Amino acid sequence: MVDAVLSASVSAAPDRHKHSPLEVDGRRKELDTASPAVSSLESSASLSKAYNLAQQGLLPFDNDFPSQVDGRLSDEMKLLEERIMAKIILRIRPELDCQVCYSFLRLPITTSCGHTFCQVCLKQVRDHSNLCPFCRRLLSPYQAVVEEKANRRMRTLLSNLFPDDVAARDDQATEDAQNESNHVPIFACAITFPRVPMFLHIFEPRYRLMLQKVISNGSRSFGMVSHRRGPVPSVDGDFDAPFTRYGTMLYVTNLQMFPDGRSLVETIGAYRFKIMSYAWQDGYPVALVERIEDIAYADEENMEMMERMLDATPGNAITLASLSHLPTQELHRQGLEFVNSMRDSSTGWFADRILNTYGQPPQDPAVFPFWVATLLPVHEREKYLVLVSTSVRERLKLVTVWMRSMQQRSWRFQWFLYRLLGRLPAIGIFLVTIYILFTNGKDAAERQAVVADDLSVYFIGTIIAIIATATVFSRARYRT
């Protein structure tokens, strides 16, 4: 019946369809416009003819209705048809609102239970539930809903009967897309860095919706920031959000979606940004951001020259000031040596499987600190300083402090093990002596009434054990 209404709602050329096929008992049959059932309606309006033929079972529902007699309609019949069409449009308009967003349907999708919703709305509903929002019946699997195309007949109906509403809805969608392009979706999770891969398992409905939007609009990008823990960092200023002000823009390079809506996402850091303002949308923040770039190379050289001119004699303390006398290239070289030494010692941070995922140590001094900060087990407060720094030299000094501190802690741990192993014989003899003291004392008390001569032997043995233990302890202390 939809096609019949469409045929009546748009003008058609005369004799466009002389015969229309009709399915009867499994066979294709032509609708003869010269038959009595049809010829009796020659003087009727198109809508009346369509309605009467449908009642008689003679209207092919998958074809347009012939309208070759439209030119012979009287003005009165044309006016009547316009009134009928106006009433039809008025009656069916409320039925064409999406029951999720309560707006005019856009890219309508009809579910298996027969209800129609906007394509975007149905995807959002499917993120939270697998039930139809109208009748609560089970919907198709998530992947089928995502890949399903809009209802072609419903779109044609909307375009022909409500062209103004369709245009207004499209304009609104375009405006929303432009606003979203100016405001970046923010994922509050962890600290990430440019030019370093990041792997995510997205399962929360709000972030699943965010991922759908960035994929559908073609940007494939979203911002990643970390949750704020503890006091506000000084670099954030008066930023009062529950997440940090600086972050990294991530670009989705690979996406694997599961039937239940979860996603495994592979991303790569694109650039750093600073949040200028933000608002909440669909449960996650969207922000107006400003891209952060490193200072010019000439400024880096001037900074290195000024620092090396200062009287910065290296001392025992591992600080940024103690590294000021080193050239930038030397800082990078020491970092590469540290990574190689950790690999040779089979440290888990730089195991082969980790390097296969994150790549080999970058030869670019600007990227090397980001790579190291991703792999080393350092507190996020320290990593955040690397993220916000706009100086390559400053970042290299920060990670060099980390690496030297780890080397120092490793040496202290080895020294502790050496001392502990050196004292093990003395500790063992002492414990054995204590055991003998308590055991012999108990046995002597029980045998006191029987063997009195054993007391002298017990005291002599105890004195000898104490002297031996003291001697071993003093020798171990002297060796260490």
C-alpha cells in the first residue's frame, strides 16, 4: 500500500505503466487497466482507485499504480484528492517520529519485530540492551544492527511526503556533526604519548557510543587523558575537571568488534593537546582543545648552550641539575645504553614480546622519552611531566633521572643480597644454638633427678656454642 500512496503523492507521466504485474497463486499476472474493475474507477481520484483496488485484492503491492487517467480528472476531483492527501499526511506525521529521540526519523531502520527507529538511535539502544525499546522483544545481534542498511521504502515515503522535515533533519545532523568536529571526545583512562601505540578494550556503553561516532564521522580520533589522583598538578592551573588538562590525540588504526558490542581498539598517538574548555555529552566529556608543539630547534640549542655554560659539577645526587652539563645527544645515547643493558639482563620491561608490540628504541631524541615513559614502571605524576614538557632536552633529562635511579636501586639490592648471603652461616649457627639451648634445657630438667652429672656437660656445651656464634658474627661483620 505504501507504493500506491507514493504513486498518488507524486505526479507521473501518462501511460507510464500500461500494465502492472500482479502475483496471483504464485504466478505473475498483468493488471489490465481495461478490465471492468478498473475501468469503473476511471472517473475516480487516484487515491480512491488505489483504496478500492486494494480492497478487491487487485492492487499489486510491489509496483506503482497506473495513473494514465490523472489528466482527465475534474478540478473538483483534484481538489478532493488534495484534501484526502492532506488528511493522510496530517494523520501519519506523528507516527513518523522516532520513539527514542522523539524527532523525525532519519535513516530509518525497521527491526525484526516491525518497529522503526533512527539508525543512530537504534545503535545507541543496542549498546545498553538487546531489547526493542518499544515492545521489549529481542533484537538482532549487535553486528547485524550496526551493518544493517536503512529501510529503503520508508526513506522514499519520508522524502516524498515530508521533504521539508527530511531537509530540516539532515541540516540538524550536519550541524551536530560540525559541532562535534570542533569539540573532541575525551576518553579518561591513562597517560599516553605521541607516536606510541595504545591498545584499548572498550566495553562501557558511553565509550562504545563515542567510538561509533568517531568511526562514523570519519575522524577516527579521540583524546586520551588520565584520571586525576591527588592534588592538582601545577601545570594544570585552575583546571577543575576530574581528569588532567593535558592529553594525547589517538588515531584508531585497527578495530575489532564483538557480537555483544565490545571492541578491541588499536590506536597510535598523534599529537599532544591542552583542554581549553569542556562539557559533558552522552556520559563522556567533549572538549575544545589546543595542539601542543615543541619549542623551536634553535631555542633547544640555546637552552643546551646556556645550561652547559653554568658551573654544574655532577654530584652523587641524581637530579635534573646534575645532568645539565651533558649534551642532548649524550643523554639520548645513555638512554639507549640503559635499554640495551636492561635487555641483556632479561628485564621484563624490555622483553622481546614487549618490543615486538611497541617497537625498537626510537633513534629520534624527541620520541625516545615518550617510548621510555610508556614502558618503564614509573608513577603517573612523573610521566605527566614528560607529557607536558615542550623541550626535547628536558624530557631526556627526566627519563635519564628515572633510569639512573633504577640502576642505583638495582645496585643497592645486589649489595643487600651480598651482605645477606655473607651472614647466612652465622645466622644458621645462631638458630641451631638457640634450638639446642631450649631442647637441652628441657631434657636436662626432666632428667635432673636421674642423671645429675649431665648438668656440667650441658653448661660446657652451651658456653662453647655461644663463643662460636659470636666469633662467626664478628668475622662476617669484618668481611663486609
